[in-house]
Amino acid sequence: MPDKPIALISTPWPLYSRPSVQLATLKSFLQQEHPGLVVDARHFYLSAAAAVGYRTYHGISKRTWLAESVYAAMLYPERIDEIRKLFYRSAKGSAEMPKVDFTRLVDRLSAVSDQFIASIAWKRYGLIGFSVCLCQLTSTLYFIRRIKTTAPSVPVVIGGSFLAGESISPLLQVFPQIDFGIHGEGERPLSRLVKGLQNASQPAEIDPIVGVVSGHTPSAQPAARSQLEDLADLPPPDFDDYFQLLETFAPAQRFFPTLGVEMSRGCWWQKAAANTPGTGCAFCNLNLQWEGYRSKQPQQVVREIEDLTQRHQTLSVAFVDNLIPLKTAAPVFEQLARSGKDYRLFCEIRAGTYRSLLEKMKRAGVIDLQIGIEALSTRLLAKLNKGITAIENLQIMKLCEELDLVNSSNLILGFPGSDRQDVEETLHSLEYALPFRPMRAVEFWLGLGSPVWRYPNSFGLQAVFNHPNWSILLPSAAAKQIPLMIQAYRGDRTIQKKRWKPVRKKVAEWKKNYEALRCSSNAAPILSYRDGKDFLIIRQRRPNAEPISHRLVGASRQIYLFCEQPRSLVDILKEFPSFDEGQVRSFLAMMVDKKLAFSEHRHYLSLAIPAHPSSTASRYHSPD
Ligand code: SF4
């Protein structure tokens, strides 16, 4: 295939408002490694979003079964009745999903997809690559099938986070239209595949490539991977194709996209669990693509952001890292803040992130962030191997409230093996979390490759298997033979559903009350204080009731401010040696009783935030 261009495609349903960082990075890497090579990055999902309407697209893209249903109906029209039922079932209760007629939606997307496929001369390409992340399996399979009918001899390669190592060989066997699958990170294997194909007359002739599974030479061996040692070798992503496509839209359909930027790959939280096998969070399968953790130098990240936002005249940037690197992040946010530009940034962090980093983020332009809180029971957090406690989770929720950072976090319900005590602890903590932005209650789902999936018996599961919805969407060979990203299990699901019902209800109340109090004309914090320097006035707003005020004078004020971060009783007594232990304890007990402070395992956290944060620095000063 010498000199032939390469097509890289991303099909529905990634976020339409962001160019694909996967395509953009692969494209720039291929062009760096193969000077002169033409790479067309085709963001078909953006065209699809414009065709069905951004609101509808967004609603569908948020739920896997909605998203996978649409193209499954196009792939297997004989199954449409069952698929339609699944679609409507999955749409129930989604606040973000407008009412749509499934048949009309499928017809519309089918017409737009076929029009797109017919508009391109696929035979001119030397290789067509698909990036497959969550929600993109059936749409990718549809495009491959249709493209292969017009260009059967052009090799097709797929890769991406949806494809765990164990899935690739069975996928290639069940769908022989796919020539190659990439295991792990894509850049190096794809580049070598391009080279191999340039030197071969047939895809079947190329020599084995580490990280590439070939459908032409099946192997029972698990595929090895090949990844970059240093992310400094990555050129900046090339988003031009996405912006050129957006330019072709009518003015009413254009918008200012958010650019995806990587600081790192993988996750640095890989601590071994104390009582179960596996490392990292027990439910997590986000890092199957990578081995270890790598991060870019701060200068590289800042340069990319400055150049890309300037080039595309946009100021919204999302760090696509599963977990931003603490060391690199601080100088990145400092430099971005110094630029004086009004960036709007998004990132994902762990609950243990320290205050000074949150302040730097805020100054740089972080408005929204996702925090891996997941639970408000310390016992359950240990089962999840989060390496964090409930009091630390409440602390970061409080910090976000104080710094006005919009924190979207999940509260996992029904984790296998969670017991009554976990639920009780959660309900107890929720009483204290009410002044802070509510979390989203999400049912536990089993991800392929996660520690729970790898060691099911350790978590009380009797069996793990593909989620039964796959049998509705795919033919039985595919649903049975290919291990797919969303799994199901036999275990304690029914018990868990019942057990976590009160939590689900309490979270719904929390959301309602928070919205009523913070989104009203008086949007003051729900629990705040004003400092009179030797006394403190705490104001506690309540739903459907008058606010209560509390005054803390002298030592009480000092102790309350000292506990702005979790403090052990020992530390409190050490800090205030002249105070009687009994008095300190009864003061703290009173604060906890009034829901002005949270306590667990003899640690205390005050919950009120400054009403007028003139400075984000600590208000506490040691007593003389
Ligand atoms: S959930 Fe986040 S912190 Fe936990 S292992 Fe996954 S990426 Fe890492």
C-alpha cells in the first residue's frame, strides 16, 4: 500500500462537543513517524449528532444500552422488536433523554451513516482504523460491515479502551471483516502496522507485530503490548479535521468545542488491596490499555494547551486523564493561571487531593471536576480499595463547596459484599453531607478486567458472564464468545438492591433540598460561618424551616477552626493543652450532634464554610 492514505474513524457515541483525542493523537503520531503520510481523521459522530439533534444525541450517549441499541437495530434488523424494547427500557428514568421514536431515530441515523459511507472513496485508503471506546461497539461494527461491502480488500484495524486483551481474538474470529485488532496503547503498533502493510502485498503477509492481533494468523497466545516509554514522544493532537467538519455546519449548529488534552496515561493509584486480590479500585477497569503510569512534563502540557486553544480559538479544555498526576498538575495549573486567559477546565481527581492544589486548579480555570468519592462509609471504601475514608471524602466535598468547584461524583450502590453496616454508615454520613453538592447515586456494574471481575470469589460472586443485554443486541456467537466490557454476575444482586433502597431515597431528597436551598434567590451556602475573630457565628440553613444560628466563642471557635481539616482527638488535645479533655470532648460531641461537625474513629471535621471567603487560606491560627 505505498503512499496510500489512512482513514481513522470514530463512530457514535462519544461526546459530540469534543474532538476525538484518540484520533487526533494517532493522526499526529503517524504523521510524525511517516512523513508525508496522509491521515484523514473522520469524526462521523459529530455529523450524527448534528443529524439527530444535539440534545437527543447527548441523551443517548450517556447510557450504554441506549447507544448500543441504535446501531444494533441497523446491523440486525430481524432483532429490532427486542432491541426496541431494550431501548425504551433503558431510556426510563433518564432526565437527559428526550422522548424519541426509536424506529424514526434508527431510520434517520441509518440514512446519515449510509450517506457518509457512500460519500467516500474507501478503496483509495491503505488502511481504515476505528477507535472503539465505551458505547461504540455496534456503530463500529455497522461501519465496518458497510465499508467492507464497497472496499473488501482494504484492511481494517480496530483498537481502543473498549477492547480488553481477552476480547480481541474472539472478536476477530466472529467478525472476519476486521483484519487486525490492537491490544493496548495504539500509537506504536499502528505505526508498525502501517509500515508492515506498506511492504506487503496482502494483509495476511505481514510479519507479526507486537501489540497487533491479526485475524489472518489466529493465535491462542495472549497478545503482548507495545507502548511508548515516554509521553514526551507524543506530538500534540491534531484536531483540524474535527474543526473543518464543524465549519461546514449551518451557523445555528456550530458551537465552541472542548479540547481533550492528556497529562498522563494510566492511574497512579495502584495500591494492593488489604483483604482481596488485585490493585487499584476494586470496580475499576479504566486502565486496561496501559501498563504502568506515565505523565508528560508540565511544559509539554502547557504548550499543548496554549497552542491548541490559540489555534482553534476556544478556551474550554478537558483533561482526559483517568487521574491527573499530582506532581505535574500543580505547575501546569500555576502556569495556566499566570497566562491570564479565562480557561474553563475539567479534570478527574482522587478525594485525597490537597487543598492547595484545588486552589491552584480554581485559579487556572477549573470549574467542573469529577472526584472519585464512590462511597461515604469507611468500611465500604476499604472494600472498594479506595485508600480513603468517609471523613476525607466529606472534606473534599466541603472544599469544593467553599471554592465553588462543581464536583460531580458517584455514590456506588449495591457493591457486591456490601453489608447492612455499610449502608447504615452511608446513611449516617449522608446526614452530614447535606450542605454539600449532592452525589449521583449509581448502581454498581461489573466491568470486564476490573479486580472484582478478575477475582469474583473474593467478592462473593459465584459466576461472571457477559451482560444479558448483549444477547439482545448481538447474535449468539458474538454475545457468547466475545468477553464484552459490560459484564453481569451471579451473587447478591437482589439483596443489594433492596439493601441500598434507603440510600437511593436519601440521595434523591438530598438533591431536592440542595437545589431548593442553593438554587433559590438566596443561594448562600447551606452551612456557613462569619468570623468575629474571637467568636464565630455559624448559620445553618434548612429546607422548609427558618435557619438556625450558633455562636462559638473563644476556645470553641479556635477548636472549630482547627478542625477545618480532619483532626484526631489526640491532635486537638495536643494543640490545646490547657483545655480539659472532658470539656473538649463534650464540645465536639455537641458540634457533631448539631450536624456542624462530622466525626469518625475519634477524628473530627468541622463542616461550615466561610460565608464570605475573603481568602482561601486557613482561618485557623495557633493559640499563643
Ligand atoms: S477509579 Fe480512578 S483512582 Fe481508582 S483505579 Fe480507576 S482510575 Fe485509578
